[in-house]
Amino acid sequence: MKKQLSRKIKNFEAKEKEGSYGDWRKEFCGRYRDLLIQIRNNSHNALIETLASKDERITCQKGCTHCCFHYVTVSIAHGIVIVDYLYSNRALLKQFLDNYEKWARKGFHISESLDRTRTQAQSSSMAIDRVVSATRPLSERYFEMNIQCPFLVDNKCLVYHLRPTICSGHYAVSSPNWCTATSQQEPVIHQLIPSDEDLSEMMSLVDPRLLLHELTLATMIYKLLTEGSSSVINAMVG
């Protein structure tokens, strides 16, 4: 079974890199990675300045993995970039596939329900705050189930420099202990907000729909690996 899956992924990888689409994909992934770093640096520096003016500081520390058990989504565009990285790092690709099997046994069904609820809400043009409200009970349940991200190995993220913006965009300024699922204290979290200029530059890289349509991180990456980006885009965007 694993050999068949490996061959299947290699076949899709070959197709992904063929012809004009392969040329576009290579250029896009490079530009997206560079812009992602730029946006994170700009947003992070802005947050540091804001916190310093209030005599506060980020309390997140290396090795802290509380955020790695939350329900996390990723866009098609961002997923393509992560998959491109896995193609060039076969050991990480194998690690993800092994971990995905464990993740799926515990997290697939609840994440599928979350994705379905989000998709239905977005297709009805529901405001983002209402989408969050509609999915909050399930996402809280996901966290309580202690479902580990398949990219987390030995308290480290396999794709840290390419991690989804929802992972890299939240910083705690309260005690790290408040982030645990069993804490009675509500953690104080600051969200990084990209500038209008950075967002505009990101939107110019690709069809905006590929940035707006999302799935659970593990689901998106597995689909892109085993079905190919064309199939995923057609199914989600049409």
C-alpha cells in the first residue's frame, strides 16, 4: 500500500513539474516563499514596536507546541508551496505521510465537519466573524481532543519557515501555561496583521480564489500530494 502511494505521489509530482504549468509553479513557489518571509518580518516588527510601547513582550518560546494542536487551515496557494518543499525533501515527505495516518485516525472526521461548515458558510457569503462563530464549537472540540499536527516532530515543525499564517500570526504575551487546554486562564493573544501593501502584493501573485479557498492543513497537503493541484483546484474553485 505504501509503495503504491509513493508511486502515485511521484506520478503527480512529475505532472506538476511539466510544461508551462511546471514553469509557472516553480516561479510562483519561489516568489511566494520570499513574500511570506517579508510579510512575517514586517508584521512581527510592527507587533514588537506596539508591545514595547505598552511594556509588553512576546512570551512564546522555542519548544512550545500548544498551537500545534489547534484546528489549522491553509489555502490552496499556500498548500502548493508546502508540497513543493516536500517534493525536494523526501525524508520530510515520508515523515508527513507516516504522521498523516495517525492524524487521520483521530482528526479526519472532525476536521471534515469543520471544512464542510466553513465551505458552506463561505459559499453563502457569510461574514468572516459569523464563519468563526459557526465553527468555534467544533474547533474548540478539536483542540480538546489533543490532535497533533502531522508536521510536528520532536516538538519541532517540519515546515516551520513555510508554516500557515494562522500558525505564524499568533503570539502570546501572557504566561505560556495559559495556552494549555486545561488552563482556567484565558491567554492573551496578539494576531499579526499584514499591511495593505503586503496583502496587495500577495494577491497579485496568483488568482485570489486560490488564496481564499482553504481546507484543514493535513487534508489540503494530502490531497495535493495524492490528487494533484489541478484536481483540487477544480473541485474547490471550479
